[in-house]
Amino acid sequence: MKIFSISITALLLAVTQSAMGANVTVTPLGSNKGELCQLDRAMLFEDPDGTRILYDPGRTVAGADDARLGKIDAILLSHMHGDHVGDKHIEGVGSGDCSTAKFPVKALPNTNLVNIALAKNAKIITGSEMPKFFGAKLKALGGDPKQSQLVRFGASRMVGRVKITTVPAVHSNGVSGDMIGGELGDMLNAAGLTAYAGPPTGYVLKFSNGLVAYLSGDTGVTAEQETVVRQLYSAKLVVMNIGDTFTTGPKEAAWVINNLVKPESVIPSHANQPSTKGGVVIPGTRVDTFSKLVKASVHVPISGRTMSFNKKGKCVAGC
């Protein structure tokens, strides 16, 4: 019995050490293969244990039948705007430059996110008042409302071996009348109003290999990026919005990375303009400006190119 116990302990130790040495993969799911286009938001994270998490599916995932998705265990949403939740979406992945990106498939009132979650039997993990909204959507479509789950600021929820928490974000989080539908939706639209779904969120993910990633959502500059994201969680990989006007601008975003979060690596997102041509960053774009100002390693999210990150946040493949 003693020998058996020692063998089990050694096996568990070996498995743990193997997981800690494995890498997390990040695959951008944009509208056009090989490019970073104006409305690209979606990213697919895969933990070494096989847990797959989709972040802000938006308009560039071609619905639940998008072949790039595969198994999805959970979907994270930063806020309710159409370009993140998916009020419409592409019919299929484009092969040309960003000018060919079209979004002809209407997804309202369900949203692209809900349609994907329902088809994949995936959890929807959100903060604020968003879980009740998505739970009602799932129930109306014959799904399980319990698949829409809450995680508050400072709390956490496990999906597989990935620990997920929400962190504050400074942005708006209105629900359009078209997402609600019916008489109430019509009344909101007629009044020029949106429903309120609580404050928007960012996310901090701790993967099984020890990597901590911060997903900023559409936030502006916040003190929590230093006190919570860096000091408490020690994020080493950041997905940072840089779109300006509607979100943090590239110079402000670079200041956040250099002075507040100080990660090993950063993936610029939400550029709001065609940012590459032939997979190469276009000079003078926001991605170009941001990349030249940031001290951390910058990894441009080229659609369909999978990047691998170790526990320290260093990109080791697909960079």
C-alpha cells in the first residue's frame, strides 16, 4: 500500500509539473484570414487542460457553425455593445483584405453570443446584471438558463482548471431595444434609450500553467489596472483595447501598459480600422503607434494565427 501511495503521489506531481510547463494558446478569430481588420474582437483561449474559452465573439465569428470554434466550454463578454455581443456577423471568413469584410447575417434579438452558447452547450460567464439577461435568452430558446453564470468583482469561478474573475472597466453597457425585442424594445428605440446591464467588465484569467491574463474590454484608464490587475493578480499577458474615441486611444493604452500593468506581453485589440495588409502592420495606424510606444512585447492578433504563451507571459510560438 505504501508503494502504491508513493506511485500515485509521483504521478500527480508529474502531471502537475507537466501542466505548469505547458503553454496557453490564443487564436484571434477575425473577419479575414491573415489580417487584423476594423471590427476584429473575438479571441479563443485554450488552457493546457483543453478548456476552451471564447472572448467577445462579436461580429467576426460566423455563428455557431464557424469551423474555427470547435469545442467551446465558456464564453466571456465584456459588455453588451453589438460589436462585442454580436448583433450581426459574417457569413464566412474572408480571404481578401479588410475591405471585403461584410456582416450580412442578423443575430438579433438572440445575439451571436447566445446562438453560439446554445449550440455549443457552453457557459456564459459575465459580471454585473448581464447573467439574468442571457439566462432569459437561453430559456426562451429552450436552453438551460443556469448556463448563464455570474462572477462579481473580487470573486472567481472555475471553468475546467481556468480561474476567472471580473475587474472594473470604465465604459458604457447599454442594451439596445433590438436586443430586447417586442413592445419594450420598440419603446426604448423610440425614446432613444437603452436598457442598463450594470457596469462593463474586464477579466483576469489564471490558467493551469500559472499564466495570468488581463482582458481589458473597452475600458478607459482606471486605477484598478495598477492596484488590482498588476499588484493583486500580477497579469503577465494583456489584451488591450486601443481604438480611440469609443475606447482608450493608442497613446493612452501604451501608457497603461508601460506604467500601470507592466506585463511581459500585450495583444492590441479593438483597433477600429484596417490595421494590416498582407499580415503586415500598416504604417501610421493605431496598432503601429501603440507598438512603437510600448515597452512590453507586442503581438499583433492576426486572424487564424495561433500564438502560444508560457506561464511568464512570453510568446513562444506563432509570434
